Amino acid sequence: MTAAEEPLYRPFEPAGEDTHADLPPVIAPVVPDEGRLSSGRLSVVGALREDPLWPTRLSVPTLLGAVRGYGRPLPLPPGPAGLPVVGSFFELRRDPFELISRGAATYGDMFRIPMPLLDMVAVTHPDLLREFMDDADGRYSRYDLLGPLLKVIGANSIMLEGPKLRERRKMLMPMFTRRHLTTMADVFCSEFDERLAGWSSFAGTGQPVDLQYEISLMTLKVYLKTLFSASIGEQELRRLDADMRAITGLLGLTTLMVPFPNLLPRKGRSSLLPALARIYRLVGRLIKDRKKHPSETPDFLDTLLDARYEDGSPINRADLAAEIVGLLGGAYDPTGAALTWTVALLLKNPDSLTRLYGEVDALNGALPNFDDVSRLSWTKACFDEGQRMQGHPFFPRFCMADNELGGYRLPKLTLVGASMSVVHRDPRWWPEPDRFDPMRFLDPEQVRARPRLAFMPFSSGQHFCLGTTMAYMAAQFFLTMLFQRFRLSVPDGWQPEPQFTFSVMVKGGLPAVLTRA
């Protein structure tokens, strides 16, 4: 057996005490420690140190290379060969969840996905995720390649990096204090109550309604009011939802997993350029109206308009508009998608839903308030478990230099990503991962046993979502008020399946029949 024929993988054996001995092994690359640190003589010798027959398995050039000190360089991550030229592009577009899940099962915690112009590398171990998700040295970047373009179209917190991002986030932080969150809580309750009252027309008809779409409209309307004190009519709300999806789909292109946004009008979908024009007209109107009529209660728009950089200059108009669009899209779309998954999974798990009813009934019909957030612990755990099972196929980062990760070489411009759809269902961290079990987030022992990034619904590092507390509060309030008013059911045999856009949606929507509680 030659060196080239030797297996590259073996079952993963954790160093030290194995706290997960009862779980099935996973496949991980065989890369000796010395090989991770050197591409010279030690790499060759270290790779063969445990093989007593190694001289008979080496070619003459390899032996001469070891003698001269020219070892093999760090390898690229393993992965499927893909098709000529296009690699795995079409397979990834067709079903990214299946491709990444199969890749993790075959190649281990890190594997390469060949693509037409650049390779993608999926990473599925929390320790490796930390190295690039929490990177603060500029070795990995989210959108830094778009720097010249951002100077023209404007840059928001989603796209900024490094010192510029830290300065922008510092400007936004005042809106996440307890005082402002208390005010937001009142707005959330008022807006949810009004919107849910309109859902009464669905109740008692016996006809299923797509709750995914209705939840999306609701979260959009609620965040418009909460963040910018803005209200729009129903027709404009539906148009804005479609336009925002066109824009967030453009951001989803970074992963190469979504279709390119429509440049021309198409029935049922907004085209990109008209969508951008309509959204920026709306943003311009919001800014103009606020400058003429200041708000009595400061909101995010006031914070942005009053913000100043260290040199005393305000946020320029392009960046201001981009920040407003980014805040709105980054708030309503992920929250709405996660709530849809949570409701869908609760309806398929009656025991968890019954316990939720008990927590909701403890409010005696009263609307929740900020002080109730800490009391709605089961509701929060259900939302977390919904987010876990929802997953995300790929949180992307570009390599801004030639990097090393997990003993593998990552050339500059490689697109590396955290595949949370795999991490969130890894039996090493989540026993019976396909079972809906909110207790995973309430049992302290289970929480302590998991690596920090085994659960990452709100990103990590410098791009950790500032609005996490706000999102949890919105989710707890919505779920509480929904199940105060209604009893829901889904068709027999229906199961939620994932579909990736900017967020992970429920494929085909959530068909639910509503009756009054």
C-alpha cells in the first residue's frame, strides 16, 4: 500500500477524558500536530512516526525531500471532486442542507466544496468555528471585499469590519439599555396585539392560512414601529416585505446558495432595482419627516441622526440609509423565520406545547410586559430549540490572507463558513438531535457540557447581533400572545422542511388552521 493510497481519515478521538464516549464517532482528518505547524522536515517525519514500515511506503522523491528539509505543504481540506468547471455549484443550489450534511458525515469537521470561481470550506466543529468567527485580526472578513462599492452605496453594521464596525456599534449601543428596552416592550405588545386581533378573521373558518407569510408581515410592521416609529398601510407593508426579500436575497448571494435576484420584473417576485428604489424612497421619507418632526420618545432613527464619529462628523446620508435598511432587514427577517420554525415545531410536539400553555395561562390573560421576560423561561427555551433545529447552512467569511485552520491550508479568498445546520444537530453536543426538547436550554448541566459555539443563532465575534435581547423579547411576547388567543393545528403528516434564502425559511410556508382559544 503506497502513501497515496493510505486512508486520510480515522474516527475522531478526543484528547484527555472523553466526556462523549457513549456517542457515535465522527470522521476527522488525520493530521499530526507537528504537521500543523511545519511544512518542512518535521511535517514528513511527524506524519510517519507511528508507522514502523514507513520507509517501504515512501517514494524516492519524498525521501529526498525529507532529507533536504522540503516537506509537503499543508494540504487543502478534503471534499468531493464535483463536476468539471462547475464543481458542486448546482448540487449546492439544489439542496445546501443535504450536501453539507453529507459532506460532514463523509469528510469530518472541515471539508471543501469545489465551486466555479473559488472554493468554499464548511466547518462543523465549535473549536474551529471560534478561530474564524471570533477573529479580530482581519484574517477573515464578511464583506471587506466590497469596500470600494460600500463607499458609493453606503455601509451598515452588517458590512463593516474592524475599527469602523466597532465605532458604528458604539453609536448604536445606547438603544439597547434597559430603559430603551422597556419602552420597546410596550411597543411590541401594542403592535402584536393589534396585528393578532386581525388574525381573528382566520379563526373558525377551518381553512389553513400560511402563518409564515403572516408572521413575516407582523414582524416587519412591529420592527418598523419599534425601531423607527413608522406606520404604513397594508398594501405598502406587503410591497415592502417583497422588496426587502429581494435585497436580503442579494446578501444571501455571498453563500452562492440562493438564486440571483431578479433584475427584471417577474410575477410574484420583486425585481432588485425597483425594490431598491422603493425602499430608499421610503427611507428618505422617514429621515426627512423625522428632521421636521422630532420624536418625543427617542428611537433608533433618532440615535442614528444624533450619532457622531470621534471627529464630530455625523453619519453620511448613504451610510445612514444603508444602516436603516440593514437594521430593518437584519431584525424582521431572521426573527420571523425563527418564530415560524418555533411555532411549526411546537405544533408537532404537543407535550412541549402543553407546558407552554401552562406558562401562558399564568398571566391570567394579561399582556406580557418587560418584567415578564424573565418569567417566560419555557417560552424562551422553546424559541431557542426552534432556532437550533432551524439551523443555518453557512455563516460566511472570506479569507483575507493565506490562512491555516484545523491543520489545513486555506488560500486567500477562500470562502469559509460555519455550517450550523450540522453543528446544531451534532450528537456530540446534542443527544437525540432530531428531537424537539427545550429542556436542553434549561438544564444547567446540559448547557455547561456544550462548547460555547455549539449553539450560534446570532453569529459571534465582532458581528454578534446587537439586537439579541430585543429579538428574544419580541419572540417571547409573540409566542405568549399567539397562544393566549388561538389554538392552532397543521395537516396530518405535515413536517417542516428548510429552505435557505437570507434566513432559513420553512419550505412552502406554514399551513395552520386557527381556532379561538
